[in-house]
Amino acid sequence: MYKEFLSNIQNYSHVGVLSHERPDGDCIGAQIALCLWLEKKGIKTTAFNDDDIPENLQWLLNYTPVQKQKHHKLDDCDLLILVDGNSVHRFGSFDEWFEGKSVPLWMIDHHPDPEDVFDLMISVPEISSTCELVYNLISKDNADLIDQKMAKALYTGIITDTGSLQFESVTPQTVKVTADLLRRGDFRPNEVIEIIYSNKTLPQLKLLSKALQTIRLYKNNQIAVISVNEEMLKETGTSYSETEGFVSYPLSISGVKAAIFLKDFFDEGIRISLRSRSDIDVNVWAREIGGGGHKKAAGAWHRGPLEQAIKDVVAIGAKQIDERKANSDI
């Protein structure tokens, strides 16, 4: 897997690296670090994303710029690599552009069940994050190439995708990787953590206050629901990008096994984020409505309206809880 990547990458002169729509710390961190490493190896890179980068991650763009997916720019690349996503439809307009193209397509990702469209894959669902995979790749080549910029980008992805090393996906190797990044990058955790998490605005906290008032519990308090709509955004002068971490609040309620966070885009539908802190597999919930992700974290779209989306997703979750209870009683 890593060996095949390293033995073939020097065959290309201009690599396009794409991160998924609605970017997060893991996809941007992996994208930036991968580009920096390839440039050190003498390979030209261009980083693409259709969406705006969240404000708390924009400092990473000082290391490598990320531009919109202009089709003539994609045409200039002789290899394309998707990071932190294993389905082409997760990469915005790339899906439409790629149809019928013969350019090689590679992927680096840690989500399960990749599409069968890639010429080469680094795919390990058991790994904490795509950034941990990119670290492994670079280390197989030459870990001494990891400088402070690469280290901070990779550290950002691991920290944001593991809840600051709290999630079940964290292994002793994950902790070892973060320690090595701190050593090679010669920085302290707070230098990254404070930029990512300690930059809340008063309007964002007011939005959180309104969202917390929407929390409802279902299935004997085992499923929690929280939502945000455009009216709340207008009242607080905020945007949906400022709701990062909101789903953690209902998930922290005693007895809750899974939480559902819904962003109501009205005519465009409902964006659903699912989180679990038990043996409940929210990836199963997401896949029943056309989404996907991990066992502990997944996402999907629903055509709406909001109450129907809540009803449908809660029903899927309640069914899984009942099935697990029945199996445990056997």
C-alpha cells in the first residue's frame, strides 16, 4: 500500500490534491501536509476545494494555498489524489468533471467501504485519521522530511478527528505519532489547540445558546437531537460554519448513546451529523438515508422538512437499539 504509492509517485510531475466538501481539520491538515511533502520531493502540487476553509483552519493556508476547483486547473494535473474521502461525490464539482476522464485517481482515507474507482488506495478504516495515514506514508519515505509546517498540519488533523485524543479510534500508535510530530515540529500543543478551539465569538456563543434550547431526547433518553436553522443564524449574525462541536453537547448527556445534529437549509434539505459514544453504529443510520462515515461519526442529507428528518433518523436509531437489546437478551 505505502510501498506502491512511493514507488509510483515519482512518475508524475503535477499532482492535484483534493479535500472533501465542507472541509474539516483532518482533510485540510492531510491535504496541506501531503502537498508540502510532494513539493520537497520535487513534484509540483495544486490543492483544491470547492468550499471555503473554516476560519479556525485558515492559518494553514499560509503553508499551502487551497484554490477552487477550476476545471482548466484540474486539466493541468497528471495525477489526482483525494484525501479524507473515498467517494468522488464528496468532492463537490469534481464528480461532474471527472466523468469520462482518464487521469489516474488515487485516494488516502480512513473511512470504510471505498468506491471501486481508484487506481491506487491507502485505505485503513482502523486508523484514527487521514493525517495519521499521511504521517505513516511520509515516515515510510523519510520521516526527517517532516518540518514544522508539516508537523502542525498533521497534528491539527489528528487532534480534530480524535476529539483531542479522546475517541475510541485512538491507539498507542496514535499517541506515539502525535508525540513525534511535537518533537519534529518543535512546538507545544497549545500553539495549535488555541488557534483551533479558543477563538469563539460572542455571536457564536449566542447561537449555541439557541441550539441548546432545541435539544430533545428520544427512546428512553438514549437518542438526543439538536438543531439549527437559518432564523437562528440571522438573529445571531452567524453561519453554519460556526456550529463546529455543537453535536458534542447532547452527546454528553447522561444515558445518551447517540446524538443527531441537524442543520436546516430549508429548500436545500437538512444536513445531518451523527455521533455515538456507545456500541451504536451511526454509520448504519447514515447509510440508510444515503450518507456514510464511521461507526462513531457519520453524516447524511435528508430532503426535509426538519421534523420529518428527525422522525426518520430517530426511527432508524431506535430500530438498531431494539435489535441490539434483543440480541443481548438471547
